[in-house]
Amino acid sequence: MNDKHTTSSTEPLLFSSASLRQMRADLAELTRESRALKARLRQRWSEPMALVQQRWSSVKLETTYLLIALAASRGRFHVLQRPRLGSIAGSDEYYFRAPGAALYSLVRWDPAVHRERVVRALLAIYDSSSTLAAAQVSP
């Protein structure tokens, strides 16, 4: 079974089981937050909503990054088309912000490279946090 959603390499992108559990828990929390923010945005606006809209946009991006990493852990792709956010019209370039980073960088679109960028950034975040958690539990 080799369809367009499957990796071309045989090298798996591995996360520890603790990291996968934490990512799934974070995904569930982001889902709850996204639903709450959307419910708030659907109501009549009685306050400035710019911050709520910005947070909802960030939640969507964080959710997508986690879904990319979870798909990669199964040897699959979650995103095959260039993201609209940060895309440059008439070009194959877009502005990419790595998970946990504050700055954007201009890069060429390639689904495999995009997935690798996201996974490497999340590996640094989740494996370091699971290593710290394991160190705190160990005597």
C-alpha cells in the first residue's frame, strides 16, 4: 500500500510513547479550547475580539502541527498542500513558523520537508519535556 499519504522512506519518525501520550493529551486540550473560542466568536461581539481571533488562529496552527507529528509517527502525511497562511501568490514559497518559535522564515514548499521541520521542532519540545518528567520521577 503506497499511496500519496505514505512516506517514501522506510525510516520511521519516532517519538517516545510518553511523548505521543502527551501530544494526544495536548491535542485534546487544544480541541476543547478551539471549541470554546469558536463558541465565543459566534456570539454577538460585546467586546474587542482581536485577541480571541489571534488565539484561535494560534490554536488551529498548534493543532495542525500536532496532527502532522502524529501522522508522521504512523509513516503518513497530514498536510500535502502548501498552507494558505503565509503563502505568497504565484510562488511556491511561504512563511513558516516552527512550533515554539516566534519568528517566521521564508521557505519553499515541499510536503516532506515541511513535515520534517515540524517533527524535528516537536521532537525537541516533547522529548526534552518527557526526559525532564522521567528525571523528576526517577529517584
